[in-house]
Amino acid sequence: MSAKNKTIEEKMNELRDMTAWFESEEFSLTHAAEKFEAAAKLAREIEHDLSEMENTVSVLKKSFEET
């Protein structure tokens, strides 16, 4: 499943797993920059998705208030 098809909740769970890696015994300084970059990208996607959701809710709220 591509990141574009995942729900916000799925992406947030994936981000939690990614950040937990930094505190796990699997942590490797060699891979830290790569993992951090992937986590940052996922965090930006989540932020974008939440912003879109906020806009949708605002539009729906406005249309509800107009009726």
C-alpha cells in the first residue's frame, strides 16, 4: 500500500514505529540519518493530510451554518 492510500491513523502508527526505532536496541548510527529523513517526510505528509481535513471540515461547517 502506498503512502498516498494510507489513512492518517495508519501513517501516524507508522511514524510512531519509526520514532520508536531510535530508542530501540536496533538503533544504528549508520542508518539514523536515513530513518530520520523518512520519518520527517512522513510527518510532512501527515501534516498535509490534517490540513486538508481541516479545510474540508471548515467548508462543511460553513455550508451547515448557511442553511
